[in-house]
Amino acid sequence: MEYILIIVSAVFVNNIVLIKFLGICPFIGVSNKVDTSVGMTGAVTFVMVIATIVTYLLEVYVLVPLGITFMRTITFILVIASLVQMVEIMLKKVSPSLYQALGIFLPLITTNCAVLGVAVLAVQNNYNLLESVIFAVGNSIGFGIALIVFAGIREQMELVNIPDAMKGVPIAFVVAGLLALAFLGFSGIV
């Protein structure tokens, strides 16, 4: 039951993008088309889960025993950047087609603060390894839902007549705010 609560909380109640406001750059920048949003969601899910596992293990077996938890943020950033580079190199050699499909998204993930935020929040919430992985998966799903729904709305907005002053980023921010308000409605669930 606790695992279900972690997932529901991560996906709806404490959505990483719409409630925690982490990962806004790819949320606004990559959400023009549903196809690119799905690709970004897959890449973020993969990196977020692996990064959470590695950072949890580093926290428990290196930072805490050595008494250097103050190095958490910089260590996690280095781990995430290294993981993204390793994934990029491995995909280039193992699956060039998948590398081409995700190629543009992989460098973007290095600067996605949602990945770092999930790793730090998993440690701050004192989750064990399984709970941390479930938390990362839930946040990945929440990130994906927000991104894909937002992309779908933006695709539909291209078909309607919007005043010139509101076209582009201004209407995107209004819609993002409305989505955030919609997700606030879930706050009483957990």
C-alpha cells in the first residue's frame, strides 16, 4: 500500500513539473509536438531511474559513512552528467537507431533539474532503495503525463485563432498555469 501511495503522490499530488516546478525548461521547450514529448519522456524515465539508483547507493555507501553529505548536490550532478554521457555512448554503439531517435533529448537531460530533484528528494524523504526506485518511476510518469498533455494542448492551440500578443510562450505559460491548477485538485488524495 505504501508503494501505491508513493506512486500516486509522485504522479498527481506532487507532480514534479506542475507542483514542484522542476524540469520547466524541457516542459516548455520540448512540448511543441506529442511525438517529441513521448521521446523526451522515455529518455527522462530511463535516466531518472538509473540516476536515482546510483545516487542512492552513493549516498548510503559513500557520502554518509565518510561524513561528507554536504557534497551531495555536486556529487549527484556529476553522477547524472556522467550517466547521460555513458548512456549516450552506449546507445551510439549498441543501437544507432535508438540513439538517433533520442539523440537530441539526451544532452537536454543533463540540464534537467527534475532528474536531480528526484534524486535529492528520494534521499531527503529517507526512502530505501526500492522506495527510491518507485519514487523515480512515479515522478517519471508524472513528468510524462504533464509533458504529453501539455504537448497535446499546444498542438490543438495551433488550430485556433489566438491573439497575436498571446501566441507562443505567453499562451503556453497560461496553459501551464491552468494545468498546475488542475493538478492541485489532486492534493486531497494522499
